[in-house]
Amino acid sequence: MNIILLGPPGAGKGTQAHILVDERGMIQLSTGDMLRDAKDSGTEMGKVVADVMARGDLVTDEIVIGLIREKLQGEKGGGFIFDGFPRTLPQADALGELLAECGETLDAVIEMQVDDDALVGRITARSTCAGCGAVYNDVTKPIPADGVCTNCGEAKGFTRRADDNEESLKNRLMEYYKKTSPLIGYYYAKGMLQSVNGLGEIADVKSSIAGALDG
Ligand code: AP5
Ligand code: MG
């Protein structure tokens, strides 16, 4: 089963994708994570995207479609979770074509609905394990006092993202409403959209997603 997790910054896409990977053996394809890896490893592409991402603007369709194409050719089995991709109508068209080329289909698009005030609170409190990428939150899921990640069991430290500040977040939200939210109508018209309330506890959101996928 191949699915898209669609929602604004801070909706919980990464959090729920990690759960689906752990519990269902699916493969998470997060373009945000791929771009941050490119930036951290100092590749030419990483240098190009660093400022764009820090401002909260979208990276070009060409770059992100290229990243997804590479992953789809390299990875097999388990089902893909597209996390943060597609984010524009051209990306959505490209995903359909790429999946068809690999003989795969898109099975569901889960829209995670969260109100904007909650997003600001979530994002400005977020940190990530530098070892495995597990997501923490100062309020709802604090970093363990001993500094050991509960997911990977390592103490590699916890990082804050360069774009997790109020100014970049405003821009990320504007980009979402202008360029990404039209995908809700796009996938509704294709009969694939399922909307879940992303505002509850992480476990409740997980159950809603399971209901949408299995129900
Ligand atoms: P990306 O990394 O995709 O960021 P995003 O879409 O802004 O989303 P986030 O990762 O911030 O939020 P999330 O929904 O994953 O929430 P999370 O689970 O972490 O993209 C970053 C940038 O890369 C973009 O701005 C753009 O520049 C570029 N980019 C990426 N893809 C692109 C594309 N396709 N095209 C063009 N450019 C692209 O949760 C957030 C916090 O909330 C955490 O602290 C978590 O613990 C907490 N939380 C989660 N769920 C709950 C809950 N139910 N209750 C309480 N707290 C919760
Ligand atoms: Mg994310």
C-alpha cells in the first residue's frame, strides 16, 4: 500500500510516518529529510537548498521530483509513505507518472487537519534525535532526562531545525495554503482523499489513520 500524508508544517506527518514504519514495515520517503541530509552532507544541491529551506520557501519541483524518482528506483517492498511530497500540483502529476512507471499505485491520501495556532506551538517546541531522527516535543514528548533516545537507544544529542522559528513558519504556512492545499481538491476529485483529525493525542491520531487505511 502506497500512501501520502498531507498536511501543513507541524501536522504530525513525520511522527505518524515513523509509527507506520515501525508497526507496518512501510518505507518513509520524506523530501524534507532528504533535503536536510543533502544540506548536512554539503552536496552542491544541499548548498542550493539551504537558504530556501531556512526561509520556509519551497524547493523547486525539479529537485524534489528527482529525489523521489531516485528513491522509487532504489527501494522495494513494504509500501511507501510519501511525507511532505507532493507539495504542488506538478509534483502530484509527477508522482502519478513515477508510480505508474514502477508498476505501483497510490492507494490513499491522508489529510491531517490541525488548526494553525496548534502548529505554531508544536513546531517551536520540536527537537529531533541526531542519531535516528525520532521527533520530540518540549511539551508533549520531552527529551529523556538521561539524554538517551527512546527510539534508537543512543545518546547522539538532539537538534532543532533552522526553519523552526515563528518567521519561517509563517512563510511555510503561506506556502502550504497557496501551493499545497489545492492538492486536497485534486485528490478528493480522484476519490482518494481521507481526512483525519490531527489535533488529538498521537495515539488517537494513529488510530484514526489506521481506521482510514484498514477500514
Ligand atoms: P518538511 O521537513 O516536510 O517540513 P514540513 O512540511 O514543514 O513539516 P514538518 O516536518 O515541520 O512537520 P510534520 O508534519 O512532519 O510534524 P512532526 O511530526 O515533526 O519540509 C521542510 C522544508 O523542505 C520545506 O519548507 C521546503 O523548503 C522543503 N521541502 C520539503 N519537501 C518539499 C517538496 N515536496 N517541495 C518543495 N520543497 C520541499 O510534528 C511536529 C511537532 O509536533 C513535534 O514536536 C511532534 O512531537 C509534535 N506532535 C506531532 N503529533 C502531535 C500530536 N498529535 N499532539 C501533540 N504534538 C504532536
Ligand atoms: Mg516532518
